[in-house]
Amino acid sequence: MNLWIRMLAVLLSVRGQPRVPVMHTTRICSRVWPNDLDVNRHVNNGRYLTLADLGRLDWFLRTGALAQARQQHAWPIVGDAIAKFRRDMKLFQRFTIESRMLGWDDKWAFLEHRFIREGRVIGIVGIRGLFRGRQGPLPPGEFIRALGGPSQSPALPDWVLDWYRGCEAISGLLRAEEAARPSNR
């Protein structure tokens, strides 16, 4: 199924639904369609990231995060993503994406998208992202509190902290490479 049709389905599914707490897990159900497949006839690794976008859209809408961001003239930005694939998904199989906030720091919020089929986790996509407004990134702690969330982040899982350190190391490396490169002006 075309991504735009899936996105429309997510948008329509939240109409009239009550808002959920920001630390709540949201769920969307879907099915594997032919355009999700790669040459090995299972869901393409890049498609998991696209499907996670749909889970995140549902989470943004259902928690009120997108409405809150729009009031502040901000848009969501994904800074980094990580994916783990445990089992493959094949044509026409049904699956559920469970999306939830794991926590945040001074700049980033961390969300997890679990792909579930027949009660088993078959893949996970983690993202670190932020809402960028006219004046720059919105502080995640303040943003979460404005949504009625806790004043402090839950402890982040060790895998998130390890991944975070890796992301920061790569960012530092890229900044150093850029600084050492002669200007093309």
C-alpha cells in the first residue's frame, strides 16, 4: 500500500479518539504489501524506518505533541535512528507498531517503535529527535511537561545511552572533518 494512503489512514484513525498521556504506548496495525518488499521477498530494511514514521505520526497526534509543536511553530526533526531486525516480515503478514517515549535529555527526545507479529517483537526502531521552532530546538523537558508529562525523564535504557554516545562521537568526527576541509567559498 502506498505510503500516502497509509498516512491518510493514520490521520483518519485518530479522528475522534481521546488524547493519550505522553508516556503512553500507542499502537497501529498494518499489513505487509508488495511495495514493502525487497529482492529477498521480505520487508526492506529501509521500509522499517518509513513504517516507524507512521507509528511516530500516530504517537504525535494521539499525545497532542504535534498540536503543541504547531502552537510553537515547530516541526519534528529526526536526528538519528537505529534499527534491530530479529525476524523477517513477509507478504500480507499482519503486524503492529507500538510507539512510546523512552525519555529525554537537554536536547533530544528518544522514542522507540516495536514491530510486533503474533506476540513477538520482530524489530525495533529507535530515534532521537526534537522539535525545531523559529528560535531553534524546543527543550524536550519543557515540551513534555506542557503535554502533562513528568517533570523528569525516566532513566534511559543502557542501549539508548550507548547508542547516544556513538551518535555524539560520529557528530564530533563529522564536525572535525568539516572544520579541516578547505572552504569552498
